[in-house]
Amino acid sequence: MRVSLFGLGYVGCVTAACLAKCGHEVWGVDVSADKVGMINAGQSPIIEKGLAELIEESHGSHRFRATTDPAEAVLNTDVSLVCVGTPSNGNGSLDLKAVRMVAKQIGEVLREKNGYHCVVFRSTVVPGTVRSVLIPILTEAAKKTVHTDFDVCFNPEFLREGSAIHDFYNPPFTAVGCATPRGGNTVAGLYADVATSVEHTSFEVAEMLKYACNSFHALKVAFANEIGSLCKGLGIDSHRVMELFTRDQKLNVSKAYLTPGFAFGGSCLPKDLRALLYKSKELDLESPLLSSVLASNQLHIQRLIDRILATKQKKVGVLGLSFKAGTDDLRDSPTVMLVESLLGKGCRIKIYDSEVSLAKIFGANRAYIEHEIAHISTLMCTRIDEVLEESDVIVVAKQQDEIREGLKPYLGKKMIFDLVRIIPSPCHRLENYDGICW
């Protein structure tokens, strides 16, 4: 495949050299005559392990050349990759001048070019940028119809400095935001020699994916450092703690707990966070990340409260009361907190939870109900249809087949807040059916 690549910075140089190694013919484009000159001399303008050898090899085989002329590159290629920088402005927003300029340049060349072309943005941009900013610039400059005369895709990069070449050839998957199979398949063709799955998705999912990944990486660094600081204050080997922590591939380093839904609760997570934060205070240590977790969790509950109150409906049905499916444990249940808040706002609540039956509860949980939330036990119904029929707003807090089947007659008719995404995805477009964070 013939590829033009705009932006010979770190990501651009690595991407271009690796694509050339895969057998593609690559034209690099940059405003810097010095970078262009180095590429055309078979030299790397970037320091990265193994990159100089890749560029020398691909230049020698005539698969990688560079130019300062956008038209020369686009007219001689089938696909354009945009890898220019999107640095921060002073207020934290992105400076899109370079990516806007390149989109306009490519569009102007496409106006004169015959035949199919695919424009692929790799520059990191916030969700909505490709659809609402870059595609309009391209179409206006090209005077052509997007996804008919040419395609646009978004292909986020995940290259770490120091291991970028290895990362290119060994990705967990390749994400392609696209609007047509033709565009998605074109981008997939770039990676035909890379052993990976190609996931086709929307522009916005692909754009957000990059931010989700990088934010999580930043979160992990901050988390490890806060745990490490606590360990140091307590005279504990922090590296040993985290070495054992990362051995847990079932919960700690896995997809567990990473599905957007409702707040966490139960007898462990809130209690243990509070205890750790108290110990942190005893040591005169600031732990802002850990301190923010409970506040974030409470804010998530408040979002739902606000959404329910905004409906102006007073009769609210709650399906699921314990803190998660498969248990009758009500301690620190976010759903209990929700019910208590709504009661305080004058709502009339009915609750159904087949796993929470006073006749079957013993020990600490029974005592908790009798002494802490006795008023809530009076709101519980023995039949799900009683809750569904007599409520104007329904909150789904558990994944259960009984709840899924019971909801079906009411989809699109009553306002349903689904906290666990219990209904298959096509129904997510229904009127009056929504989640809090999906």
C-alpha cells in the first residue's frame, strides 16, 4: 500500500519506519526541511532504540522517503496518516492548529485528485473532534463527499517511548474508528503483517479509548506512589506489596471492576478505604488520590438522585437493594443510600430484591436491617410486578433474568434508569431508557 504520513515527530517516524518494514511504500511529510533531509539521507531524526536501523533499511530499499510538499505525497499515495502533535494550551485544551492545517492541506489536494483516498488521523484528539472539526475541514477543502468520494478514519496510537517499535509490532489489538467498511478495511490492511486483531468501532469510541488508557496509566502511577508512601511511613516493603498485588490476574490486573455502572459498596471497599485514609492521617501523609475515591463514589450516587428528581415523578420502583448481585448484604449498599435520599425528598418507594428476604436473613445483616434501616424493610415487595406496575420511574440495580424479563413490557413506556446495562444494546436507543454512565 502507498502511504503518506504527515508529521515526522516521534510517533510519525516510528509509524512510518515500521510500515515501511511491513512492505508499504511510505512518504513522510513535514514542515521541517532538516527532518526531511535526514530521512532522505537514511538517518533518523529521532532517538529510539532500533529506529535508526529501520530507517536506514527502508530508505535503502526505497520504501521510505520524505518531502515538505503535501501535494506530492498525497497524489502519490492511497492513504494519508496524520500524526502531527496536539499540544496543550494554557487552559488544558488542545492546540489543534497543526492537525487543522494538515486536514485542510490534504483536502485541497483531494479536490484535484482522482480515485479513492483514505485519510486516517492518529493525532490524539478529544472525542467528537474527527466528526465535528476535522471532517468538515476536509470536505470543505476537497469539495467532495466524505465516505463516498473518500473515507476518514481514526486510528489511535499506543507507542511508548523506549519500546515503540516493539509496541507497534506487538499490540493487544488495533482500534479503528470508521464510518464505512471500506475505510475500516483500508486501515486494517496497513497492519496485515502485524499479528493482532483489528477492532472496528465509532470515531468517538476510538478517540475516547486513548484518553481512557492514558488516564488509567496515570492513575496507576499515582496509586502505586500513594501506596508506596504509606508503606514507607509504616516501614513496609512497598515493592514487595505491589509485586504480590500485580500477581492477582483475576481482580487486580484484569477487566474486573472496570465496567461503567453504579457506585461500589459492601462491607469491604468503603470500610477499608476509610481505615487506610485514617492511618494516612495518623502518619501526617497526604493521599489525595485515595481520598478522592469515596467522594467520587458518593458523587456518582448523587448523579442518579438528581436524574430521578428531574423527572418530577414521585413513585419510584427499585429492583435490587443489596450492594451487588448474588448477595443479600446491605451494608454500605449504594442502593440503600439512594433509597434513603429519595425518601428524604418525598418520593414514594417500592423495592423488590429476591435475594433480600427478611425470613432468610440471619446474623449481622438481619441486625443491620432491624436497627439501621428498619424503615426501608417496610418498602419491600414480594412480587416484582407490584413494583413495576405501581412505579412511574424504575431503577434497575441488579443483573437478574427475572428483572430482565419483567422489564420488557415497560420498555419505552416508563422511565427506566438501568445501572447494570441489563437489556441488550439495541434497546439502549429506546426513549425513556438510560444509564448513568453509559
